[in-house]
Amino acid sequence: MEAFKYEPLGADGDSIPILRIEPLSYNSEHISCSLENVSLRGVETTYIALSHVWGTDYPTVKILVNSQSYHITPQLWHFLVLAAQSIPGQCLWIDAICINQSSLAEKKEQIPMMGQIYSRAVMLIAWLWGPLDGVGGDSRITAARREAAATVADVSCDISQGITRNTEGVPSAPASDLP
Amino acid sequence: MSRALLRLIFHNYWSRVWIVQEIRLTRDREFWWEGQRISARRLQAIATAIATHAVCKSSARLPQDLSMLNRLVWQNLSEGVNGGPDTGKATLLDHTQTIASDGSREFASADDRFDLAETVVKHKDFRCTLRADHVFGFLGIVKHGHLFYVEYGMLESDFLVQIWRLSRNMDYRTFNALGQVLEVSWSSLLMHKVHVPWYTELDMVLRSLQEIAPSLRQAILDLKISMPSSAKASNITSPASWLSKLYRADATKRTQAPHAQLLAEIMRLVKWQHHEHTLKIPTLGMYFVVQRISKDRRGHANIRKLLKVTCESKLNQPGGKDLVVKVVIVEHKAGSQNVPSIYLHGNALLSLVSSSISRSHVLKTMSVDLDPKTFLELLRMSDNTHPVWQGAQWWTLPMLPAGSASA
């Protein structure tokens, strides 16, 4: 399979690549998405922008972009799996994919546009991916405190409801766990 | 859930430079972590609940597990503050305001945007891979950020000139702090012969003071080189009087002028020189070993201003709220009179104080510990007529930089 190649951006300095994520099917072997350049001025494109920590992992996981192979970091892959399940077909702007990281010229062009890209996004999803217990993780939460935190978790009262009770004007829709 | 929340609050996501504008610019935000998702409003409610709890300490209104979460959060925070690898790391609590903001709609006009230099300095502890991202990461929310020419590996001087163009009004302290955040030397501007009008002059002042100190007089004399011809024309005879004229020139401009603080500093030195007080200036801006301020009205006003600035800057540092300002009142003999003096010292410099008075002349000492907030309040309330300050002779020993306490 061919490696993915970026389409050159338009000369107007106004277009950005947008990623559309395809729904997972029962025989999906890889996460699959399409990437196409759209004009920022075109009001018809609504996209969700992603905010995340890049981390230090290498892009080792294969996905398909426009049916060509493309490698991303595990943390981003985890996000795409969730996204393919919960927001399939949605347009996304993800800096790690939508900015051609190997092209200095393109990076140079896109960084000043970040402000516009984020403010025109219909919504922001912040993806706070952390290794689960025991796998590196936040050095601040030491083992001892992890234990202490576990004690707290045992109290079965729903925090979100508690806050809603005490903070006026905050809607009480409970956070639904992702599938 | 609490456990997941704790990890969310301390997630390294919050200390990343780029996320500030990402969160700030979007209207609608959702946070996904560990199989949970939470809206910005509810996340803000949690952050506010925790922050409010710490301030008012009334846990009665909080559900039990949240107050436990609170304890854990504050325990984590204080451990971070008192040292350890994560000192100064940002958490969710540092973003409460950002999350509460109304996204891009707030930036309807350029004036609503932030100042570049101030924003960079404000987020100095945030992390990014490349130094330049400390600037690039905020271009979306700062004034005229779109005018910044972005290129990694651009000449340091070009980079600095651009920052300067966007933040012309930065004061001297911001200027200094910015240099530290970006790990750049402003002097590269000079090396590349870039013309930033006041910079050449400022640099010259700094260099002369650093090189020639402790001979302050010499340093001031050297300023002659950069005296404008207009100053010579208008009957100004000495560099010192030129400086003083410059400083007094315009009260409104003064607060904005980048070199105002430096000038103020120099003015103080010049004045002391004039009064023939002894001064040692190892490095300008680092510390003054002993500052003596005379008993007059102006002296009091100056000392209050200086203390206010010192205290406020200390308060803003991590752990600042736990600082103790030691106020030592010493009554000693001056000639035939008993003079009460008030000494203030940052890191237990009593020995230094006493060395300036003959020990046998000390009649009485009294020590009071105040937290900086109370102390600031006291300063604010007081004027020259307040009994606390009356009749007192002022000495002050500002904080010495770490490691030089034995000086």
C-alpha cells in the first residue's frame, strides 16, 4: 500500500485540511479517514477541533488516510477509535494530522492560522490521554496518593450530582460514559 | 470517578502552552479522559468548587467525597509547591478563568486581546517542545498576533524584534522575565545592529552599572554618551539631572515606559550618592545590600512602594502565601536620643542589620512575624502620620538572592 501524500494547499493561504472519520464496521482492520482541503471562509464546513498533548511516543500505529497508509501515535489512535464510535462521519481538525509535520513551509503557514482554525471550530474536544495505572503516568500522583484516591473512589456518591446541587445554574445532565 | 477526576485535575495537559489558546478560542468544549467526558461548564463548576473551598474553608456545603477530593487536590498542590520535580506545574485550577470564558466571542476587537509579552511571561511555567512555541503558542489570542512572521529557526534578533513590535509597552520587569522564558539575550539585538530606540540606551546603562559598580559615579558619568542633544540644549548640566528630568518628564508615560523602573532605580541611587550614603551594588537589579532611607516624607513613601513591590512579587511566586515577613523593631541610641527603628528582612539577616549599629547601643528589640498579605494591608493603610511609622527610622534589607545570604 502506498504511503499517504499530502495534497498541496491552495495558494490563497486560506485552506486547511480537514479530516473526516469513517464509522467502524465489523470487518474494519484499520481506522479509516479521509483528508481534504477546504477553505476556511467556506461556512458550510463544520468541524470539531482537537486539543491534546502530543507526548513523546513515536507514530507507530497504522491508519488509513484516503486509503493510503499513515502512522500516528498510540494516544491519537485511542482517540480516533473513540471518535469513530461516538462521532462517526464528523469532520475533525487535528494538528498532528492536518498540519503536514514534515513540511516546514506548511507549518509556517498554518501556525498563524491556528487562532482562526480554533475560533471557527464548532466545538473543541480536549483529549486528556494518560497511561492507565502503573504505566508511567503523572509523576505527581505517587503510589501512596493513588491509594488515597482509591479510597475516595469507594465512596459511591456521584460527584457530578453533588456539584450540581451546590452550584446554581449548572445543568445536571450526568456525564455519559463512552461506549 | 473521584480518582479519575484527581488525575484529570493534575493531568499534564494543563501545563502545555498550546492548549491555552485552544481552549480560549472555542465556544463549546468537551473534555474526554479515561472513558469519561465532561462539558466545560461542569468542569469549571468542579474547579470553582475546589478553589472556593480552599478560600472559605467551609466544607459543610460540599458533598463528602468532593471535600475528600479537595483535600487530595490541595495536598497534591502543596507538595508540588514545596519542591519536587513538578514545582510550578499548571493544573486544571490554573485554567478556571479560561474555561469560564465565552470563547472567541470575547475577541470581537483587537483591543480585547492580550498583550504578547505579558501573556508569555504569565505562562512561563507552561511547557512546549521548542522555546519559540512560548510565543507561537499564543499568537491566536494576543494583539496583532496574525502579524507575527512564524518560522522555526529564525534569527534570534528577528524573533526579538517582532516581539518588541507587538509589545512595545512592556515594562522593564516583563522585559527581563521574557528574556528568561525564551532563554535569549536581548543583547543579540545590538549584535545584529537592530535599532530599538531605547534598548541601546538601556543596555548601555546596564552594562556600565554592572561593569563599573561599585563606582556608581563613574557609571552615571558614562551615561553622558547617550545623552540626547536636546538635553544639552536645555541647560541640563549633569547626566544625573538629565535622568531625573527624563524620569519626571511625563507621569502618564512613566508607567508605560519600559525603562521607567530602571530609571527609578537609578534615581534612587543617584539620590543616595548625593547624600553620601554608602552603597554596594554587586549587580543592578539583583540586590542592594543595605538601603538607607532618610526620615523624611519622601523616604517613607519610597520605602512603602519598594516593600509593596517586593511583597507583591513574592506573593505571586509559588509558596508565596506561606512567606513570613519578619519585622524587627530595634530601639537604639543615636547620639543622646533613643531612636526606634524598624528593620525588615527577608531571610533572617538580623546579623547584617546589627552590624550597622554598634551592639552596645541597642536598647530593645522586638520581632513581629507577619504574612505578606497582612503586611501589605498595613502598608496600604498607613500613611506617614500613622503611629506605627511615626518617629521610626527606616532600614530595609530586601531579599537576597538564594545562595548569597552570607553576604
